[in-house]
Amino acid sequence: MSAPLLELRGLEAGFRKKPVLRGVDLSLAAGETLAVAGPNGSGKTTLLKTAAGIIKPLSGKVFVEGRDGGFLSKKEWALRRAYIFQAAFPSWPFTVYEIVSQGRHFSGGRGGKDAVERAVAAAGLEGFEDRPVTELSGGEYQRVLVARAMAQEAKILILDEPCGSLDPKYRVMVMDLLAKMTAEGAAVLVSLHDSDLAVRYAGRAILLYGGTVHATGAPEDIFREGKLAGIF
């Protein structure tokens, strides 16, 4: 098994020194998708933000490609991981091309145009480059955010409910894009409520409850064998 691209050891995380998560251990290797499930308030977003270096751990460690994340600069984080959060619909009329190009911000422009064009094409957004994102549907905008992550060319992708408000067609489209990236060697950590998507696309899953990992295993075990029923 290849070395983890992302690893959490004994993670305790929260806000204002108040723990939301305790004792979380997980690892994520290249080519792997790990789904995170749990009820509202279980700590899913806190886990993802801490794994992405946005929130500093209260204790424990986050390792990125074997390096202690506590010693990485913002630029080093940006070059190694892409984070897609639960975003409200955009209020500023940036074009699709401008949003996708933001993924190259920390790359010093190296290969920027080619990377952006590849991401736009992969996300099925050709012909949309000059359209303001304020004119897009929710599914189209979500694909723009995934394209921005693809343009970033980071090895680790962390996504907070990327399919939550999308129609089934767009849910599959977004997950197909993530599957394409894992096939090319990326690692994906994603929170999902949709059991069918988790079973279809994830290799492993964890279930958070009360700020701890309540269960871990194959997605069909976590999502389809009653483990969710007792806590939702």
C-alpha cells in the first residue's frame, strides 16, 4: 500500500479551545476516496476544515504528504490540497474562466493557461468560459468549483457536501469528475449524505457521531446495514 497523502493522528479539533472532534485517526492514499457521514453537528465540517489546514488542531497532528501540516505555509497547503466548501450561490459576476483560474493563484503562473483549459474541458464547461457565474445553475456552478480544484493540480481534494443541493444528474457528473481525478492519482476526502453515491464512488467510509469516529469500513457497511438508523 502506498504511503498516505493525508493522515490524521489523534486529532482533537474545535473552536475557541472547545473540542468538537476527539481522537480521530484516518489516512488517505493516492487513488482513494474516503466518504464521511454523520448527522448535523457530528463534526463533519470541522474534520474537513482541519484536514484542509483551515482550522489548526487543538491537539494531534495532520500530515500532508508525510509533512507535519503545522509547519506548512499557506502556499504549501494550497499546492498540496484543494478544498471545496459548502458555498452559497455567488453574488459577484466573475466569469467561469476567472473562477477556474483562481486555482492557479499560488502556482506562480507555471502552466496556468493549459491547466485551466484542461480543467474547463474535463468539467464540461467549454463554451461557458465568458459567462458570469451569477448566470449559472447550481449544478453548473458546482462544476466550476470542481474545475477550479482540478486547475489547482493538488494531490488532495477535500469537499464538504459537494452534491447536497444538486439534481441527480449533476450529482453523478460531479462524482464522475472526482473519480477521474482519483484515477489520475489524487486522494479525495468528501462528506456525503447520499448513500448511493458513497457506495458507488468511495472505497471506504467513516461515520462521525458525537465528535468521534463511530464506525469505519466499506461504504455499503456504513450506509446500508443499519449503522445510520440508530443515530439519525
